[in-house]
Amino acid sequence: MFVAEKIGSDDCAKWIGFLDFLGGGLIFSAFGAWTLRKKIRERDGIDGDEFEDCCLSFCCFECVQCQHANYVQVDN
């Protein structure tokens, strides 16, 4: 949620990871990370595509979370 607030995301994507506590098994968190990654890329004109965002979010979730956190720290 911290990253979503920092980039100005005000939709349900910042809360979707909460569904994993109800038995989602990281699927919802990965979907939320994919959405945030796409928004950051589109907002700041970073090269990439949705397929790459999807693969990275679902296959290397921890790496994507680190990238989000580092990006938000540098963005300040």
C-alpha cells in the first residue's frame, strides 16, 4: 500500500494483496504488483511491456517488491 500511495494510485489495486490473507496464496499480491508495475512504467515512460510485467510479478514477486520500494525511495 505504501508504494501505491507514493505513486498516487487511488484504485483498489493497493488493497488487493489483502485477499491473500483470506487464502489467495500470493496470487492477489502478484496481481497487485503487476498493476502497480504497469502504472509506474506508464506514468514515467519506462520501457517495457505488459507481458514482461506479468512474468516478473508472478515469477519473481520479491524482486518486483524490491524494485517498487527502491523506485519510491529514489523518486522522493
